[in-house]
Amino acid sequence: MATAEKRGYFTGWTLKQEGIIAPDERLPWGQSILVGLQHVLAMFGSTVLAPIIMGFDPNTAIFFSGIGTLLFFVVVGGRVPSYLGSSFSFIAVVIAASAYAGKGLNPHISVALGGIIAAGVVYALIGILVMLVGYKWIEFLLPPPVTGAVVAIIGLNLAPTAISDTAGTPFDTWMAVITVLAVALVAIYAPGALKRLPILLGGIIGYVIYALLANGLGLGKAIDFTNLQKAAWVGLPNFTAPTFQPHAIALIAPVAIILVTENLGHIKAIEAMTGRNLDTYLGRAFLGDGLSTIVSGFGGGTGVTTYAENIGVMAVTRIYSTLIFIISALVAILLGFSPKFGALIASIPSGVIGGLAIVLFGLIAATGARIWVQNNVDFSQSRNLITIAVALILGAGNFTINIAGFSLGGIGTATFAAIILYQLLREHTPKVAPQQAENHRETELHANAEAGE
């Protein structure tokens, strides 16, 4: 491994047949391709669902997830194993900034793209700052109580979006319930590596059941396959140019803070799995993610982030070779050039999408609580309790502040409130008078003596 580090900016890969495969090692080509395809499946459900909810073209989002992953690889020199997919952190602010009605393609996607680019710029600048001065200041501003609150409010803020997709008809509502159950059953009872694909497999099961009940038995609105039949197998993605509007930038740019916390957590997880210290590459990882978001925004794609799904696959397979992510990225780019694939994704009924969204947004909110548990956040401390309580309500209620023509939505206000409150609310240990302290000491000594007897 030391030899690989000396090869220059980019890592090299030493062939290894079995066991744990480090980032600078690789399996034989056949196995590498299969593992790369597995990572495509792992990211697929979430990377496709996010653009659908925001009204983006899923083909374009998949295409730019591949481009972003390759760009990330270049920026970090191939030393950090990671896949970049559509970030759910953008959903609420993109919907608000573009006034998206929730059906079909977003007619104001260009406005959202301008905000996504702004978030990418902020993110990239944070990456450059980390490269210059280190990342300890991030841990100071975003300790576990704040980070957990920020992650939780994303899921809570998105809850109305998920529920609206299930409320079209009673049939849609029941299909959402069936889809949620399908995802849960796959996650718990599926054999082997299939457990790592609950969103993808649960979505497929929900889609098939919907088609059987609606198209077959006429119990609901049938899936229209007309566009799927007409779509070409090969064609260019639908690229869209951005427009820059102040209100959209003000809403969407603060998402960069959330992306920083995501990426930091993911890289720390990779460090724990690989046994390697990746602190040196944190700034470059932020920069790579930010640049990838900028490139995606300029072409009509969603904002991107490192994907927990793919980290989960690495944890199961113990294969951390960065080569497999080049393979995954190339496959994603090829999928982006298939309009028929995009037409198939667009045919997913709203009830099924709503069921998937319920699970995903709920998992996001639960991840915030998981951060608190894993870091032993003490809720008996008023500083933690009040910071989290205020942030959760601001985010869940979508509390919006208008300042000089700029509109800051619920996720933004909750994020800044959590950061500011945590720094302002510092608890002090009350001073005890000398006599009170002596009395307290005598009481303790007496109690100890009785316990000894």
C-alpha cells in the first residue's frame, strides 16, 4: 500500500484475488465489473427517485451522477472510494424555489438549477478552505447535536411531499402502503446482498403489483405505456441551461452546509471500514463534490452527494477499490443515453413513488436520531435540548424568513438556528457557597460511612 501512495497524484491498483480489497487494490476485471454493476443497483433507486420528486429528468440525473463520480475521482486522485448520486437535501428547497406542482417535468427547472450551482460554489469554497486550514472548524460549528438536527429536519420537512403523492385516489393510498411493506420486507427478509437494495426491489414489486391490479383488473388508473413504446433506445439526455434568480439562490445555497456534514460523516465511515486516515483528502472530497454539483447544475441535473447506499455495499463486500466506481460511473452515463430507460422511470405511478418517499424521508429523519445516539448526545443538557427542539419545529413547519427580498425556507432557517443557538447557549455550572459545599461533603462522608457499616 505504501508503494501505491508513491505513484503520484493518482492512485494505482495492485491486483488482489481475495480478502479485503483496499482502495488502491483491485479484483480481476470480470469481478470488478460485476461489483461495479452492484454499486449501480445500490444507488439506482434513490438517484432516480430524487429527480422524479423534483420534476427533473431522471435520465439527465443518472447521466450527471456518473459524470460527477468521475470528476470526484479525479479531484481526490482516486484515493477516496465513493459514488455521487442525487442528493435528497435539495428536494424541499428546489420545490419551493421553482414552485413545482408535483406532477410531470418541472417547468421552472432552470430557476432551481441556478440555486443548485450556487450551492455547489459554496460547497467548493468550503472544500478549498478545508484544504488550507483543516476541518476542525467544521466540527466546532457542526457538532453531533446540530448535525443530527439538520439531518432530521430534512426528512421532516419533506413529509408533506411524500404524503401528497399518496393522496390522489384511495387506490394510490393503498398502493403506497403496499410499496412501504414491500420495501420493509426486502430490507428484513431478502437473502444476502439483496437486503442492500430495498428501495430498488421494493419499487419494482410495487410497480408490478400496481400494473396487475390497475392494468390487469381495472382497480385503478392504468399505467400508460405509450411514451415507453415510442421512446428510442439511444438518444441524448435532456440538457437544460440554468437561470440565476436571487430568491432561488437564497433558498438553495445553504444546502451546502448539509452536504458538508453528509460528506464528512461518510468519509469518517470509510475511514473506520478501511482503517485508513483520509483527513488529508477531506478538503479535496468537498471540492470534488462541489464541482460535481456545479457541473450537474449547468446541464440540468440534480445536486449530488456521496451515497450512503454505496458505503453500505462496501461494508458488506469489504471491497473498497476505487476502480469499481469508475465502472459504476461509466454504466450510469450509458443509462443516461437511453430515452427508453427514462420513459420507463417516468411511468412509475404516484402511489408507488409516494410509498418509496415515505420510507426514504423517514429514514433521513431517523438518521438524525441515529447521529445523536451514536455520539451519546445528552438530552438532559438544555443547550442540546433547546437547540434540537427549536430546529425540528422550524424545519417541520417550514418556517420561512423574508429579508430584503430574499426568502429563506424551513430547512435553511432551521439549519442556521441550530448552528447559532448551539453556540449561544452555553450552560454554566452553578457556583456553590463554601458552607454549602462543606455541608454537602459532610453528608457524602456520612453516607459512605453508613454504607461501609
